[in-house]
Amino acid sequence: MKPERTHVEVIPHDYSYVFNPYREPIAEVNPGDQVVIHCNDAFESRIQSESDIPGEALATAKFLNPQSGPIYISGAKPGDTLLSPHQEDRGDS
């Protein structure tokens, strides 16, 4: 019997700014689940329009390039291959 496919929406509440093997997963999913991950741009959305001056918008940034994750995939083992079909960005932002 195949497990039921579910839709999982991942909305991070904090970010990592370096790849870190010790960071706890922000979500757990099963193979076959449809996963939507909400991500921030490299500047954490500090630049919203053409009139925003990058030097001013980024003046208070302690770090750049926030990372969403990791995500734990049930049953995955080291060396397994992850297939992730890309779907178009809906442009919600």
C-alpha cells in the first residue's frame, strides 16, 4: 500500500546563514509529498522597489543570503538521490 501524498507548506521562522550540519530540520516530509518552501531573497526582502538604495537598505544587515532548511525526508539515507521537479514560481511576493 502506497503512503498517501500530502501537501506540505514550509514557512521558516528563522534562517541559517551558513551551511551547518548541526541545524535541526525545519520540516519533515515523506517521499512523494508535494512541498512548497517559502524562501527569502539574498537580502531578506530589504529591497522592495527601484527607489530603495541598496547601501541604505543593507546598512543594518548582519548577514546576507538566508537559507531555508534543512528538510528531513523520511526514509532517506546518505547517498540517496533526491528528485525534485521544478514548478514555476507563482510570483506571490
